[in-house]
Amino acid sequence: MRWWSVANLVSNIGTWMQLTVQNLLVLQLTGSAAATGLSISVQAAPGLLMGLAGGAAVDRWPRKLTAAVSQALLGAVAFTMAVLVALDQLNLGVLLGLAAVTGLIATVDGPACALLGNDLVPPEDVPSAIGVGSLVHNAGRLAGAALGGVTVGFLGAAAAYTANGLSFLFVAAVIPFLRPAAAVPARPGAPTARDPEEAVVGPVAAPAQPQGVRQGLLFFLGRRRLVALAGIGGLSALFGRNYGLTLVVLVTGPLAGDAAAFGVVSTVLAAGGIVGAVLGARLRRPTVRLVGMLAAGGALLQVLAGLSPSLAVLLVLVLPMAVAESVSETATTTLVQTDPPAPMRGRVLGIWGTVRTVWGLAAPATLGLLMELAGVRGALVFGGLVVAAVLGSGCLLRGRRRAPEPVVLLPQDRAAATVRPGLGTAA
């Protein structure tokens, strides 16, 4: 797991270097912000259209081999981009085509690498492993964005693509030496599931599940827990969690700050994300209720941020906002990756990737329209109140569905139940 975390950190740094450079390249080639947005959408489109098929492939194919091959293919695409940039043969059409190829490979690579990381630890440690992965992702994003700018300034864009290609090859070289922890017994006192439907299934053998794409979709739609998580994520995305968009408008608009001021806000957001990832790694049995409470709490903080009179007050609010978002994301990821039975997880992650892509594409337009209509302060306040009200109402309605009182066996009843299995089953 330590080797896998190091490999993931290297890969995340390389990926964020490439993303930073790719946006700069599109701007240099076209001078158009719209074209930059188009390149991002083209790379995300395969996840929207092929996410479930990619997840089904992960369920069918050997996980280590799938992850190693997908990493090697992503490295090949990065090296191709490096050569084209170095030879000055890159144009917008080729760049968009390679971005689409990258997105297509990622529909398989994402679920394969996520589930491979879970296989490396005992089942009761999967939430901690996911938390470590979130921490690695945030650290890689910070380092990669900074190194991307430095690399372009001193060595050129081709060097950034080359570095990303090498990072993919490093991960592919580490994968064959990873040893799954399927045979590791659970530690005494490890948490157990509250009911069969909430069982956290590790890399141990599970009952066979149908391998079709349709079965994966039906499973997801029939799992109320997963549907609820998708709803919470969508609501939060549409009405406020896109802090990179809303806060930059707030800082440079009503608060009269500049780019440096927003840089400070972004740094605090990133620090909060790392703190949240560390806290999220300590979760043993996250629940949908916890995710909803964190989302509602973050939404109320967002309301206060929208009303903040100065940059100093905003900075005080931004840190807990980022912590709540990060812990919520870690808890959500843990539930999505551990709730389904093992043979179904690739398809569930594929569907989840599609859902996140939908919200990711819809959220900026929704928030932009809301800011146009109500102003940035109004958008933050209104959006936060909507999220808090909807999630609070959902918790209240769910709390009213009282479960039947459990049957309590007296000592003599327990003895009888031990002798008579039929009574034990009934009880």
C-alpha cells in the first residue's frame, strides 16, 4: 500500500502538470477561452458515454493487468503529445482527438486503479485506504499545478508531457509487484456491518453476479443508498460546491480582491482538503446520513461565506468549508466502492463516474446563471439554503420512518433459542 500510494502521488503530480499545460496550449493555439472549455469537455465526454461499459470491463478482466495496461496506454498518449509539441506539429484537432482518447482510457483506468488500491488492505481498512488516496490526490494537485507552471517556464510544454508519461510508466512498473491482502484475516474488534445490505465487502470471494452492463445499471438504481448519494452530490454540485467558480467571483467582485487574494483563498481551500482527507481516513463505517450532514453543514457555511464582509472573514469560513467537503467526498467514495458486492464494483464505479461527469458539466452553467440572476452573494446564500433545506427535510422524513422495536430475549429465551434453531430464526 505504501508503494501504491507513492506511485499514485507521482502519477497525480504528472497528471496535474499535463492538465495545467494543456489549458495553456489551447489558449496559445486558439486564444479562445471557449476552446479551452471545449478541450476539457471532450476529455470528459467518454466518461459520460462509456463509463458503465468501462466499469463492466473492469469487472470482467484481471484487475492488476487492466490497471497496468491502461497506465501504459495513458503514458503512450502523453509521450505522443510530447513529441508533437516538441516538433511543433500540434494543432487543435489533434489535441482534442488525443484528449478524447485519454478520456476513453480513463473510463477503464479509474475504476481499475481505485479497486486495486482497495485490494491491498484488509476489508476493515478500506475506508482508511480511500482516505489516504484522497490525501494523495490533493497533495498531487497542489504539487502538479505548481510544477506544471515552473516546467513550462524553464523547459517548455513538451517536458511537462514527458514527465506525465514517465509517471504513468512508473505506476505500470509498480503494479506487478503489488500483493492483494485477500488472505489477511480481520483484526479482533474490527467493525462489522449493521445489516447485510451495508456489509463492506473486501477483496475476498463474493457470490457470482451477472456480468452485463444492464445488470449493473439495475443494481445501482435499485440500491437506495447509492441513489441517495448521487442526489446529494448533484444537489451540492449544482448549488454551491464549485468553489473555484463562485469564490473567484466573490473575491474579485464584492470583496474587491485581486488574483493574489484569490490565490490565498485557493491555498486555504487546498489545505482544508488535505485536513479533511486526513480526517476522512479515520472513518470506519461512513453512512449516507453522515454525508448528508456534512453537505448540509458545508452549505450553511457557504451561506455565511456569501455574507462575509471582508476577505479575512471569508478565509476563516473557507477552511471548515473545505474540510467538510473533503470528509464528505471521502465518505461518499468509501460507500460507493465498498457497498456493492465485489463482482459488481467496477460497474458501480463506472456509473458513478458518469453521474459525476453529468453534475460536473451541468454545475458551472447552473451556478453561472444563478450568479447572473442573483449576484454572487445571492447565489451563494440561495444555493446554500436550498442544499441545507432539502437535505434537512430528507433527514427529518427518514427519521419518521420508525423501525419496529427489536425483540429482546430473556436469558431463558436465549437458552431455548440455542436448542431450537427455528425459534432463533424467528427471533
